[in-house]
Amino acid sequence: MIRKSLLVSIILLLALSLLTACGDNRTASQILEDALKKNATVKSQSFNGFIELGLTFSDSLIQNAPPEGQLFLQSLKNFRLTYEGAMNTEPLEGEITLSTEIPFGDLKTKIDLPILIKEEKVWIKVPQLPIPDLQNYAGKFIELDLKELEKLSGVDTLPTDPANIAENAKVMNKMYYEEIFPLFFKSYGETYFKKGDLNEVEVPKEIAAKQSVEFTLTQEQLEPFITSMLSDFIPKVLDIMAKPEYRDVTKVTADQLNEAKKSIEEAKSQWEKNKGNLNQYIQNLSIKGVSVIDKEGYLAHTVFDMGADLSDPENPGTVSIKLKAQSSSLNINQKPSFKNTIPPSSGEIIPFQELINGLGGL
């Protein structure tokens, strides 16, 4: 009896070890594609993130710029934009607050810009800025009525009727998640994606991370990547967008699509002639993106890093670019908590036309 129990235990341990070793047998691109499809079903969430951009210009470029231009170029060494917010799809409502620092002379002013949305209306809070014409409006919300803007501009905006919003979202999800994304991962999944190591990425403690997927693009891979995009992927995307069911939602006309196809053909022709000179314009390219999938299968955290040196062989000087972005999705499908009242109280609102009139019109 003891031997039989021991044998059963050993078999169970071996089976468990094999299952653990095999893990998820999907490819990295399949894991990410499935997570993106699941994210399309999200009804509510909170989110936060940042974008950091650093542009470093060589001395020769700065010296050739006018004095005011030199200050501007130097100010681009460290730009950071942060954001946080929450959203709900039923009913459609959400908020996002953008924060950054803007230089005014030798000083930097921190700017917070809350943006609220509820179905057909958007409210943007006027920040405190050292601009006299805006002082009287600081702290108030500019109200934008999408239906009214559509009438004034004569251009179709996003649908404002809840039923139309839901139906259009369904069609757009089909276009992206059943056609464009699968096409992208089929074209580039094996070459540019791989399963990542969670120990190599810092994940917010609120996220129960399960696995990660990495995307990398190097200087050596850039030429074949661009060639494939121009000759294969982008033309196929345009063919997808040309389908009547998608054109009815995107409002892209047949003439616009045909013009886009001609432009791609021209770009492809120019690329074939000049791709041998690519390294004269772009050097030291490095792109890495990490997507973290949580235990429920949602794409919950992303990190993106890019670095490159740009130059023009006909003009002296280089520009070094560094870009880093991060985003997190939290409290998925839980009741969202908004920091601002949506909509704002009537005393806080300025109709858009009143603001324009107050600033002297357009």
C-alpha cells in the first residue's frame, strides 16, 4: 500500500513538473494578440502612465540656430508628460488629467489639464497660466458639444448616440482585432516578438502579473522591417479598410484610399532607390517594448523604450532622440472612481462660444 501511494505521488509530481515546464505553449505574438482581444471587452478601468522625450542637438546645430531657437532646442532635452484617469463604457463617461511643465522664459510652470467626457460632451479645465487673456477663465471648464461642433464644421465627428457608439465600436473592434492585428502578428510575430522575463520589468504592485512579451527592433532589422511594411503590410491594411462595412464607420472614401495606395507605391519606389543610404540618416536604433499580461489575461502594463541618432549627410550635426513611455491599466471592470464630478456643476462651465467671444473671436 505504501509503495502504491509512493508510486502515485511520484507520477503526480512528474506530471506537475512537466506541466510547469511546458507552461503556455502559445507563441509570444499569440499571447499578446489574445490579450489585446480581451482588452477590447473591458467595460471600465482606471489608468496612468507617462511619456518622456529627450532630444539632444549637437553643438553645431544649436550654434546655427537664432538665440531664441537655441533656448528652445535646449529645452527639449527633458520633456515629460504624465497622465491618469478612469473610464466607463456604459454609460460612456471618463476623465483624464494631463500634467507637464512648460517653460516661460527661465521659469517652468507645472500645468495640470483635466479633461472630462460624458456621451456627446467634453469639458476641458482651463489651467493657471501666466497669460492675461486666460486669467479670468482659470479653473473653469470649457464645454464642447460634439453635435454642435459637427454642425459648425460640416465634418462628421464621432457618433454621440449611445446605440451608434456601441455598434461602431463593435465594427471597429472587428477590423482591428480580427483583421489588422492578426495580420501584423502573422507578418512580424516570429521575428520581432519573444516571451519575456517578468523579473526584468518593474510592474506596479496592484497588477497581478502572469507573463510578459517583448518586442525588439534593432538597427540591423530596420531596413527589412520598412521594406515589408511598404510592400506588404500597409497595402493589405488599406485593402481591409476599403471593405464597405469599415468605410461606413471610418468615413474614409474610396478616393482617399486610392490616393493612399498611390502614395505608398511612390514611397516604396523611393525606398527601393535609397534604402542603401539608410545608415547615413539613422544610426544606433534600438526599440524595445514590453507588454505585461495579468492573471486574468488582460494587457495590464506596457513599457516602451526607443533610442536613435539622426543625421543628414548634407548638413553637419546630429540629433539624439530618447523616448520612454509607460502605461498601466488598473481596477479592470470595477466601478470607476472619478476625481472630478461629471459633468461639472453649471457654475464651473464656460460654453465654448462664450470663451471665443471673450478672447476677441476667431
